[in-house]
Amino acid sequence: MDLRDVLAANLRRLRHAKGLSQDDLAYEAEVSRSYLSQIEKGKYYASLKIIEKLASVLQIEPWELLKAPEREK
Amino acid sequence: MDLRDVLAANLRRLRHAKGLSQDDLAYEAEVSRSYLSQIEKGKYYASLKIIEKLASVLQIEPWELLKAPEREK
């Protein structure tokens, strides 16, 4: 599980927790929906600029998007 | 203070804590020294791939590089 997968899992979880669709989050964070979709599939290493924007919309700290939920794995 | 500055400050602090020069860290993380230097100056939004490599060399979790040291600011 690399950092792309950690980001993907956290993003899906936190986006759902806010009741946002991919379209909603992409629109508010000013990224394309297809790019967001790929990030949520763990396809890309996003840049910190994207991480910052997504965290801002989700009202969390950027580092929370990179923290693995289960440390024992 | 945006995420570039948080990364820059953490990187300098954690690199010094390990007793590594920029050359050492750049070499071990397989990035150029000039790129690392710019990141430590807060010039670039690094990608998660770079964050992952740097954290690996510094023996920390990637998210630790993004956590602001002082939350009250």
C-alpha cells in the first residue's frame, strides 16, 4: 500500500463523510472530476497543491489525507 | 503559511535531526540537490512521490512532513 492508496482511501472516506459527490468535491476544489476520480483510484501521486485544495474543501488538515488508517498493515 | 512552507520547515528540521546534509538526503532519496534545496525554501509544491521518498530516507511517516508544528498560528 503506497501513498497513492492511502490518499485514495482517505479521500473516498472523508468525501463520503461530508456527503459530497466526486462532482461536488472536484468543483469546489477546482480540479477536474476525471482527475479526482483517478486520484481516488490511487492512479496518481497528487501534488501538494491539490492536497491543500482538497483538504480545504473537506475542512480537514492536509496531513490527515496521508495518514494510513491502519498502522498494523 | 501554506503547505509548501510547512513542508520546507519540517524537512529542514527532520533532516538536521538525522545529521544529514542536503546532498546526503537528495542522494539517498534520488532527487536532485537543487530540487531539494528549492523544496526546503518553500518554492515548490512537491508531489507525493517525492514526499514518500524523502520520508522513507528520514525514517518517518509521510504525513509527518505535512503537519504544521504550531497549530495556533
